[in-house]
Amino acid sequence: MPARHLIVGGGTAGLNTIRTIREEERMRGLDASEITLVAAERPYSRMVLPYYLWGTISESHVYTAPPAALTAWKVKALVGRKAKALDTAARTLTLDDDATVEYDDCLIATGSRAAKAPIPGADGPGVHCFWTLDEAKEVVATIAPGSRVVMIGAGFIAFTILNAILARGARLTIVEVAPRILPRMVDDACAGIVQRWLEDHDVAVRVGATVTKIEQAGGRRKLSFKKGEPITADLVIMATGIRTNLEWLQGSGVQTASEAPGGIPVDDHLRSNVHSVYAAGDVARGRNLITGTDEVHAIEPTAQEHGRVVGANMSGRDVAYRGSLLMNIVEVAHLDVASFGQWEDPKAELYTALRAERSEYRKLLFHGGRLTGAVICGPAQAVWTTNDVGMLKGLVYSGVDLSRWKAHLRANPFDVKPAFIASHTTARLLPETVLGRPSQSPSLPQTVAL
Amino acid sequence: MQTGQFQPSKSVIRVSPFEGYTSYAPYTCTQCAEGWCMTACPVGAIQINVAGAKDVIDDTCVGCKLCTIACPYGTMFYDGDTQKAYKCNLCGGAPACASACPTQAITFEEAETADWIGDFAAERTARVLTLEPR
């Protein structure tokens, strides 16, 4: 009897698992296994929703696995169904309609959801999150040229939609409770550059600002603050953090971490404490490549790599995962900002360069000869002409020895290319593959023989 | 080639100067086995073309730049005019850089991917590094 794989969650992690199972079966000439996908929503990419809001792509562009593709890949798709309870002893999942699915192994990839800060009035009309496609549609339907928009939260997720809001002709104010913007993506110096850039582009920024309540006022929203004048807005978007979707696992015997943000601790094969149950993506507490500690990354590349490793292991291979590199990139009004690895680390040796008049910033963090983190910020024109963003990733990821180059990089943090090339970083990276084999084109096999 | 423009700042093959601009070496995508750009793309916009090169499907790319931070070689590019990513696609099997090079410093042949300028760069930077203040 073929193995029965159950994939709970149709996001990046779940779909990469499915694709990898089918790739492995095809490459190794195996019979197709049974794959059941349980997805609360029709599969789409959250990563591209900002472009849907912007209007540069249509709704159809966001879908990642249309029904025809799932049929071609021989996936039994239970779309619109949510997982309710997992019985790991009987290997049975109960759905929200009380149907049950039996499995041999199971992936938990239920992702996370937006969490509104506990502000009185946050549940009222005109106060939105921007996380799911449905939430995106609400914002698209509401926002109009001249709309006054207040964004509560100035983290990475908030920043991914700033361009779209501005492109729609809205007037934007960003409100952040922390003393600076992008508190979990860049350091103080970089945040200062980005804030000035935003203000120069007619975006109002209020940091260290605590919203005390949101009231409905004649079809608009009135935000009051602990300090400072109230603001009236047509539309409020809250990007105040995420929560993992794991409540349904209570009583299953699958361990979840008690400290925030929760998550399922996994081993280097992405297995939970229950051997037949894997976890991937935002719900998995996996290894950080640089520090070796287990943590939830909640970024797209981690979900994608997790999913592929799970798929290979579900197909019967023995693939250990080295760990995930924290990394983010975001652009607002043609200013690009990216960070890699441990970009804030009191124990690291720091080389920084600030060119305030050009809005450029670099930060390199070393442990001995090894680059362990980096921050880069600059106008898009400069960043993409230099084009060494990826090299910073390569240096952090490979851990190549830069001892000979440290003096040069301390004096010239903007001159990374010769150090990258002459340190044989390419030779170090070329044998590296996540699955121990060349990757395949992402189009799933169009036919799966059963 | 890839952007349809005569614009060195948009070239997908970059020439790095060494030894105070007295020697040069071209650097471009190795078409690595992992294909970090390809596996990172959230919408499957990077695929393997007939030449075996990873190639951006323009109509599918949304311009999210995830590939530019996923590629550890610095050989993914972003075009601010089109708001899309682009890269060396080996010109579909007839690389223009190889046919344009007047000294045959660039040739196109079937071979394993390799770090073709690491040794050269290490040698050509060694002396300069010893002259820098420490």
C-alpha cells in the first residue's frame, strides 16, 4: 500500500512539501504516494499580496496551486476545511466538519495569523489587518485616492505594503509603539535613515506612540494616544504582530513551546516529538543557521526550505537540515533595506559606515574571521548598481574565513565584492544544496502515474 | 541582452577590477545546482530554460526581490524601471558576452559549474592587501 501523506496547510511550506514529494518520486522512479491536503483557504502566496494591493498584479496571479494543478499532481485537496483535532496514536485528523483523514505521516504547516494589539475599538469597522487574501480584498475595496490611512506597527509586514498604499494616492501616517521603526529588522542608525527618508516622501511617522483607543467618528476613525494629539483616519491598518495557528493541536501530544511566539520544536529532519508528525514554516521552531538555537523565523525562505526538507524525508530519504538564515528585504519609495543573520549582536565586532547625505548605511558583524550578520540600506539606484546584496548573504551563509579582508572591510564596508570573490566564497557555496541534489524547475510534474 | 538596453550598470555580467584597475575578471551567474533564486521565488517565476540556465519569466515575476537576497552569489539583479528581477539566462544558449568578447576571454562550453575567478582574484589581491593600513 502506498504511503499516505497528510499536509495540513496550503501555504509555502505545505506546497513545497507536496512538490518535493512528487519530484522525489519521479526522480527515483517510485510509485506515487497518496497525498491529502487540508487547506482553510484556496492556496495563494501571502508574499505577493502587497502587489495585489498595489494593483500591479491581478487576483488570479496570487494563487499558487489552482485546482487543475492539484488534480494533475494527484493531490486530494480538502480546500475550505480546517483541522480540528489530531490523534497521533490512531494517526487520524478530524476536520471542522467532523470528517476524518487517516495518515502514515503528517505535516503541520498551519502558519500564523495577524494579531491585533489589544486596543479598545480595534475590532470596529474600518480597522483592518493585511495578512490573508480576504483581508487584502477588504483593504483594496476601502482605500481610495486621498484616503487618510494610519498604519499601526512599523515592522517588516507593515513596510511591505507602504508602496502600495502610497501608489493608491493615500496619505499615510505610521504609528509605532517602540522608540523606532523596523525594530526587528534593522538597528537604530538604519532606522533613523529610513524614517527621514519616509518623512521626506510625505509619510508622517510617530514613534514611541501608544494608541489608547480607536473610536468611530462620523464614518471615520479617531485614534487617541497616551501622549500627543489624536489622529483621524479613513482607514486603519494594524500590523502589530502574528500568532501561530496551533490551538487545534491541544491534547494531540505534539509538543509546543510555551515561550512566545510558541511553535513546535523540531529536530534536524523537521520532525516534532512525535516521529510521524513534521512541522514546517511559521509553526516550526527550527534551527537558526548562525546561532544554532531553535526559533520561529516566520519568513518565506525558511518556510520554503522547511517544506522541501520535509517533502524529501516524507518520500523516504534521510535529509538533515543545516538551519535557516534570518533575512529580509523591503523597499519603500525607492529606498532598499535588507538585513541578514545576527544583525544586532553585542558580542560581535562591528564595522559600520553611514553616508547620511546619501541615505546609505552598511553594518558588518564579525565573530573572528566570520561574517555573522549584515545590514544594508540605500537608494534603489545605488543598491542595484552595486548589486552586492546577495554576496552579503553568501558570506554570512557560507561562513567563509575573511580574516585577511577584515582591515579592508573595516575601512571600506561598501567594498564587499573583492573580498567575496578572492575568498573563494563561490567555491565554498557551489556544492551546497538543501536536498543534496540539484533543484528542479518549480513547475510541478504535470502528470503523476498512480 | 536581458534588459534590452545598452547600459553597463544593468549588465548581468560584471567585470571586477583588481590591483588598482590593472587587471580585470568577469563575474556572472554560475547556474548553481541549488538554484537559490529559483527555489525562493514565491510564484515560480524562475525556471530552467532550454540552455539549462535559471531564467526569470517576466510575466510571472512580481518584483518582490526575495531572489536577490536568496542568491548567495550576488548574481540576481533588480531593474527599477520594469520593477522585475533579472539574471543571466545564458541568452537561451547563445551567450552574447561570449560572441562579443574580442579576445575570446569568455567562451561558452559545456562544463561543470566552477569558481572560475576565485584563484585569479586571490592572487591579484594578495599584494594589494599587504599594502593596506591595518
